[in-house]
Amino acid sequence: MAARNQRTVLCTWEVGGELGHISRLSAIAKTLEKAGYRVFVALKDLSRAYVFFSGSNVTLMQAPVWLPKISMQRPIACQADSLLLLGYLEPDPLECLLLAWRALVEAVRPDMVIFDCSPTALLALRSYDMAKLVVGTGFAEPVPGAPLADWRPVPQDDGLVVRQENRVLSVINQVLQRRGEPSLCHLSDLFQVDATLISNPRELDIYPLRSNGRYCLGTAATVSNPLSFSAEGMPRIVAYLKHGHPGFAQLVAGLAQAHANVIAICPQAPPGSLEQWQSPQFQFTREVVDLPTLLAQADLFVGHGNSGSVRESLVAGTPVLVLPIQLEQLLTGQRIQALRVGQMLQGIQEARAVTETVEKMLRERETYRDAIQHLLQPYAKPYITMPEAVLEFCTERWGQ
């Protein structure tokens, strides 16, 4: 363990592909570092980490990850399905990942580990005596002892989720038995930790009945923001767009042609995909920006349904248009529509569909804002941020 006067914290990210994981752990790591903790961060993807950790003394490391690309012949239905694609098909490769995580932890010797979508790290450290926190959006953080959620847009009572969980448990328990460790009864038992912090309102949590979670709605900027709205007297739209959306070209064209002042944030968009639409009322950037500050000035947020940006928009009182690319985003979009705090648009064929949708939402924005206010009414202000909740946990545990 670290010296008595300086505790060591390890933050981990193992599964997923969005910048939200890096952004979340960056904010936590910087807060802990400022408070005097020694912080290590093991990331699945270091290639996009520089902008988030530049200037800090946080130690970055490569997380043990599963590299082979495996696919299923049907859509993923639950968390067990996703694990089968990430090294949980057979005991031997899973044990290698487990041993790699233990080697990393033995090198760092942390007093506390923070797990962000890191199921194998949780498995590897299940028997370790240290403080453990799980952080996430609620999508991949099941309730210990409870069944896994059905991720399908329309849940079905066909036994598939149970069968897949049992398949994964069989592989996990073979590894644990080899090592003389107790077996798991439920996959969700991996998530038996000291605290679970969810960066969403309970209404967007796929496990809304959880009793062991704390909902952290506060936002904290992690990077600077050079952008500002230019055109006066027009409604304002912030769009965070991925080039991987199948209707990206129509999406950009539809936003550019709307009667609105638009700022489009498009990381990794290829050259030439945005420039033709640049105008006094349509700005764009490929850089990461301070999204919460922009959202506080906006009348509408257009994004793909990433939980972090959706929460930031709702906290700012800004309605959301969800354009889902993957499953979690689709489920978020369904909830956004059901709560009447935004809309979801799928299968974009023409730019006109985007233009008409955003202009209609702008006309009805006060109705959406009333619904957002009603949604957030049970949550006490000022909203606590996830880094603040982590630091509060540390202070209660160690008195630092």
C-alpha cells in the first residue's frame, strides 16, 4: 500500500468505445489528484486520452483488454452476450485476462479501485481487501443478486437472458474453481462493491429499483471551450455527432438548413464532410469542447443518446433529440421519449426530416422544458458531481 500520508487510487476502464468513459475518469482522477491522492488510470484506449489528462500528474496505463473481434449471428440481448464477445467464451483466455489485471494491481498496490465498465477487473479483484467503487450510467451496472436486464428494445419472456447468463457463469466459475475461489451465483454479484455511483437520473437507469446506488447529476467541464454562438435572434442548437451514423451526411445537411444557430461538435469527422455547410449560423469543430457550458445556452441538443451528454443536456434544461447508433443509445432514446423530455429519430433518409424535426422541437421547447423540470424536481440542488461523490466517499473512509 501507499505511504500513510498519501493514499493510492486506481481507475479502470475495460469495455466500451465512447469518450464518456475517459471524460468521466479524467474528472475523477483530477479531483483526487488535487486533493492529494496518488492516482493511476488504466484505460482501454490511450489514443484519445491526451486532451483529458494533459497537464496532470496522473499516471496512465494500458488496461488488459480482449483484442479478437467476435460477432454474434443475432443482436446482443443482454450483458452476458457482450461478455461472451470479450473473452468469456472459454476459461483459458479469461484466466489470462484475470491474471493480467491482478499483475497490474500488484504493481500499483492501490488503496481503492474505481471500476468504469471493467467487469474482468471486478472479477480479478473480487477477493482483494481494498475499497471498491463502481461508476457508470446504469446500463452495465446490474444490481448485486438481481437478474440481468433484457437489453432488447422490446424485452421478451423467452429465457434467452437467463441461458446466456448461465453460460457466462459456467466459464467464470471454472476459472474461479481452478484458483480455489468461491463460485458466483449471479453475474450481477461481481458488482458487490462499497458504493455504486450513477451519472444519470434514476428514470434513465436500466435498473431503476436499485437501492445501492447514488445518482450524481452534477456536471463538471473537463476541457476548455473556444466556441460561442454567433448569430443573434435565432434559436440555438448544439449537436454532438459521430461520423459513424449511417445518415451523417443527411443529418449535417438537415441541421445546416434549419432556421437556427447551430454549433456542431464532430470528433474525427473526415476532411470535407462539414466544410461545405459552414456559415454564420452553422459552426463546427472536430475538437472536444466544454459541452455543459454550451448546453446551458442552447434551446435544443442533438446527439446520439450517450448517457453523459443526455444528462448534461437535461440538467441544463435543454430538450434532447436522440439519433441512436447502438443499443444503449436506442434504449436511452426510448426513455427520453417516454418521459417527454425529447424525441428520437431513426432511419434518416432525407435532410428534410432532420430540419422538420428540429424546427418542430424548437417551437415546442417550452413544453419539453416543463417536462424536464418535472423530471428533475425530486433531486436536490446543487446536484453533486461524480468526482465530488468519490471524494466524499474517500473523506468518509479515511478522513483526508
